[in-house]
Amino acid sequence: MVKVKENDFFPCDMVLINSSLPKGVCYVETKNLDGETNLKHKQANKSMMKMANSDDDVLMNFNSSQIDCRGPNELLYQFDGNITLQSGMQEPLNADNFLLRGSQLRNTDFIYGVATYTGHETKVMMNSTGSRAKKSDIEKKMDTYIIVIIVF
């Protein structure tokens, strides 16, 4: 269970349960991920919102919940799964309910979420690739000349 306050970054990938705004809406800035400064809105599942009105409600109703979804992958804007609640009720989840690590909560006092991917298994970490070493043409020629000189 994760509670994130306004202007904080999300510490992991998570499913939105409820927010301080009506209808479970929250606003997210993804400037660190895609460079866009406009806010994106995410919305919690309606039936889960009713079960998460306070810190105690969240801990009591979602402590033993289970999320069934695909394993960690690099697809940032795709997420499909189900959450099975304590009562045995299943609710569908999609990308509108999903918050990415590194995004920032804006214009919303707080949100409640359930962690899905953490550490090196977050979508952002899986999507990142190592940088290639860049060499100019002169550097490449110099490397060749040095090797030829050493061989002689």
C-alpha cells in the first residue's frame, strides 16, 4: 500500500485506488518520462474508490488483495489486469488506473495506490537502454593508426 502526497514522485509502478479529488481522479506530470509538461489525468476504479476513504479503510480492505497482470515488461502505456479483493470480488484494471514510477503527482492532495512493479522491474527501468559510445571519424582513424603503429 502506498500513499503519495502532492508534488511527490511515485516510488514504484502502482494501481490507483483512490484520490483526494472527487470521482477518484488525479493529475500526473510525466515530464521525467516523456518530456511532456502537460498534466495527464488518471482515474481509480469506481468500486475500489468506495472501499478506500481513509488510511484505515485502505489497510483493512486492500491488505490481502492480489493483482493478476502480465509480468514486468517495457511497454510504458499498456497495462491490463485484475485485482482480487478480500471479499473475493474481482475488478478489471487498465492503463487509466496505472501510475508509472518517476511521474509526479500534481494538483491533487494525495492518492492511495497498490504497488505492482518495484525496483528494476518497473516499466521505466525495463524500458531504459544503455547508451552507445559515440566516436567521431577522427577518433576512429586515430584508433586505426595507433594499432598499425603498434603492429609495426
